[in-house]
Amino acid sequence: MQWAAQFARAAGASWKLVHVIPHVAELSQEEQEDRKRRIRVAIDGLQRSARIEGAPLNIVEEEVGNAVREEAQRYNADLIIIGRGLLNETLSHAYEIILQAPCPTLSL
């Protein structure tokens, strides 16, 4: 997030955070909303500790590649920046995102 924020600032660009989570059909609507709230609180905390402010966050329940593509199209993105988390999981998601991306993708 820090690198993306610095890059956007240097380029004079706006930026948005998108966090994709899998949909779990067994969860009630209330449980799904609670899960999203907990994720938002965690990401807000990461932003504060990294001294990053003002980036809108959208939490999406969908398949990763589709969700990132749709968000990039919705905001007419010129660049997608993805971070790495757990190696095995992230590599498959990175591949999905890159294959479906409507614009260049940068992996950090």
C-alpha cells in the first residue's frame, strides 16, 4: 500500500484499494457484513500504521480475477498494482488478475 500510495502521489494520480474475498454461501447476510467490517477495520489499521490516508476501499465478494477486472473497468484504471501475500495463493490470484486485466498490472 505504501508503494502504491507513493507512486500515485508522484504520478499525480488517484488510487483505490480493492480487497477481494470469496463468497461463502453458508454465511448469513449479517455474518457476511460482519466479515467485511472486520476486514475494513484491519485494512484501515494497516493504512494508519503506514501513514496512508484517503484511499477509498472497496471489499468485493467474488472470484479474484473477475472482481479486479470489473473494478478496474468501473474506475477506468490505467494500472493495477497487486501485492503478494501467501506465496502459493497469491501466485494463482496474480495469474488470474494478469490474464483478465484490462490494463497493465504491476506486482510488488
